[in-house]
Amino acid sequence: MGRIIFYEDRNFQGRTYECSSDCSDIHMHLNRCNSCRVDSGCFMVYDRPNFMGNQMFLRRGEYPDMQRMGSMMGMMGMSMMDSIRSCRMIPMHRGQFRMKIYERENFGGKMHELMEDCESLQERLFMSDCQSCSVMDGHWLIFEQPNFRGRMMYVRPGEYRSLREMGMSNMMRISSIRRIMDMC
């Protein structure tokens, strides 16, 4: 079970909202979010309601200044982290990790099956992009830049026919993929 506490002001000050599950619109509880504390588990936070927009992965720890954190991580469009509008708890996964990635939308083009992290799709798999995927097992983070940097997106078991339509339209291309394991 995870637990995250959002604070309206920096340095864990002001009104709070505590969450132990998914929340589709944090602004129903707080006017803004300038800091947060993850007591247990892992969460994805989003800058738009209903788990849309830019995303940031948070694990157990303290985040006293979300604006500064977004800037440090190079999250284009996320430098104003007080615009967090929704969060999703990432469940703990024990077992194997498997996903198929496709070069084009609707599972077209080259296909590769991943069971481990991939620092660079271009260098390791000779794929120019990944536009759709099918997650069979585990929870994954997809990154815009090699070595797990830049904007990211969380995917859980299911089929994703168009990653661009899922809020990734502002990403140039997908360059690296990481399993969410032993992070929470």
C-alpha cells in the first residue's frame, strides 16, 4: 500500500491532502501543490486531470520544492510542478517483466520483446522509435531520451495502440524503457 501527502506550499507547509490510491483531480482537494512527501510506495504525478499530460515518477522520499524538482529533472512543461492535477499509485509487482514494443502505431513495423531495461532503443535494438506496445507483465517507464532521461510515461499491463495519443504527443520519440522494480 502506498501513501503520498501533497502540500499547498513549499517545504511541507499549508493545507494537505493525503492519498493512498489513484486521484483523478487533486485540485478538488487543494488549490495547488508545491511540495509532497511519499511515505510508502511509488506514484506517478500528472500535470493534467485524469492521468493525462506530463508525468513524473516519485518514490519514497521528500520533495520540498516541486517547481525546482521539475526544472532539475529537465521536465519540459513541468517546471511549474504546482500544476500537479492527478496521481496514480503504482502497485508493487513481483514476478517477471515482459513487454512487446513496436516501431509504428497499431503494432506495426519492427517488433521486439523486452524483459529487462533498455538504455537506448536506437543503439541496442536499432529501432528509430516506439509508437505502440503491449505490456504482458510488470510496470514500466518509457522515456524520451536515452539512459532514462527526459519526459516519461508510465505503462502497466495492457495494449497501447498509440503512445502519441496517450499524452505523448509532445515527445519527439521514445528512446529508453525501464522496469519499475525494487524502486518502491
